[in-house]
Amino acid sequence: MDVLDIVSGQLKDAGPVLFEFARWAAELRVTITRLRELVAWLVEHEFLALEGA
């Protein structure tokens, strides 16, 4: 499982996804800091958006 799997599993209609960093960091066995870095990379490379358009 990776970050995109988690986000896609949380999608419902066009609503926002609440991403619980502490929960998912524990499940993925990474630090919260590392998970935030991964999410930042995905945003920077336009795989994720933090806000809707």
C-alpha cells in the first residue's frame, strides 16, 4: 500500500479527503516527517492537489 492507494480508498464523490498522517504513518511504518515529505513530493509533481481547483 502507498499514499496514492490510501487517498484513492478515501475518495467519496467530489468531497475532500482527510488524511490522517499519524494513522497512516504507523500503518506504512514510516515517520510522520517522512510521510509528509512523500505527500509534498506528490503535490510538487502534480499527482495530488492540496486544494480543489
